[in-house]
Amino acid sequence: MLEDLAKSDKLPEPSTEGVTDVLSEEEKAEAKANAGKFTKFYAEFGAVLKEGLGEDYANKDRLAKLLRFASTTSDTVSVGFADYKARMKEGQEAIYYITADTLAGAKNSPQLEIFKKKGIEVLLMTDRVDEWALNYLHEFDGTPLQSVAKGAVDLGKLQDETEKKAAEEAAEAFKPLLAKLKEALKDKAEDVRVTTRLVDSPACLVVQDHGMSTQLARMLKQAGQAAPEVKPVLEVNAEHPLVKKLDGSVHFNELAHILFDQALLAEGGLPADPAAYVKRVNALLV
């Protein structure tokens, strides 16, 4: 039974023999009847189930039904993919998620701003294993999973034509400024572009659709494993006063680097040269 399993001192090994058999059919039925027992079980063994997505790939769809996460509508780790799908907005075409080191970091990420504005739920994934596990799960019940920190935001039917037109006009008007930012940040950023995902923040960092996230790269390095150097894409909010201030500023280079480093801090990273960042900020404060 789940209660006995949750009290076990031995954590099941994430192997192809063990992961999918952690819950028997009888235990799954009991979990439905008694959510409290499943919550207790999941707190102990949720990471093992997630590891099973890669270790027991043939049964990943069965395992996916058991996974639970916090979300922008619930701080508790209680939202399953099926729960999320049942609440999706009309016209929504993907299950959106974000990975972060902490719940606070996920909830307050600038990358969530457009989703919060439109009332679109986003799953908040804060287990160290989450990003690795999702390399093996790309959809749930026919609906693709989409990281809000990868690729350009395309909300499809949830974004009206006026918004799309405004974004295209802003991108065209900002071309000269974007070219200057790309040059100033060529050693840090793969690209610089105008974004539609920001509402209140001046900038954020994302990676290309199939690129390794900066968070995963940091985790690999912290674990002493080889990780490729990740050059993120800097997305800027054309309506933010700080971004508008860049144009024609005598402090353009300093502001460009501050903009990038602040976006890096907002996603849980640290500037490559913290002392240089502090020096730049202090120079603008006096």
C-alpha cells in the first residue's frame, strides 16, 4: 500500500525493473480514493517517478499521469498534466511550464508576465531532476509541452491581431538599437530581439527551442559534469523606460551590460564578473 511504501526507509532505485511498478493498479485506485496518502507518497518518491521518464521510456506515458507540480494557480505540488489540460483556455495549444531553482524564483520569473496577464496557467517545476526528465516527455495526451523560457512566444489564437501587429512594428522600429545591442553583447548573447512575453520587466533571457537551458547548464557544472557554454538570447521590452533610455545614451555600453546581467540575475544566475556589474551600477548611481 502507498502508506507502507511512503514509510519505507529505502528509496526505490530508478531502474527499468522498478520504476513503473512502484504503484500497482490497486495502489493507484487507493491514491485516487485517498489523495492524502498519495501526496505523502509523492513527497517521498516523486523524483523517482520523474527519473523513470528516462529510465523506463516505454512506460513514460503511464508515469506522466502520476506526476504532480506546483503552478501559477497553486503553490502546492498537486497539479497533474490532466488537471492542467482540463483548465486550458479555449484556443490554447500547449501545456506551458517553467523550470527554476526555487518556487519563488519560478513564480516571479519575468518570463511569466504575458501568461499572467492573459490568465494562462503555467506549471512551476523546481525539482533538480525536472529539466532532465522533460527531455524524454514532449507531450501529454496529444498536447505538446512548451517551456516558457525557450524559443519565441507564440500564443497562437490567444494573441489577437492588434498585439501581433504592434510587436511586428516594434521589432522593425528597434532594428538599429538591436544591432547595437548585439554588437555590445556579442560575447554574452547569441541574439537580441524584441519580445512579446514581457509586461513589466525590461528584459529576460531565453534559449532557442531545442537548446540547453542556462539553468541545466549551471546544474551540470555544479555537479562537476561537462556542459556546453550556453549563449542565451536577450529579449527586450520595447515599451520599458530603461530600454527606451538606451537609444542615444552616452552610457549605452554600460546600460547594455547591466540589462543583460539583471536579466541573468532574475532567472537565478550570476554575472560572470560580479565586480564589474557592481562597478557599472555604481557608476550610474553617482
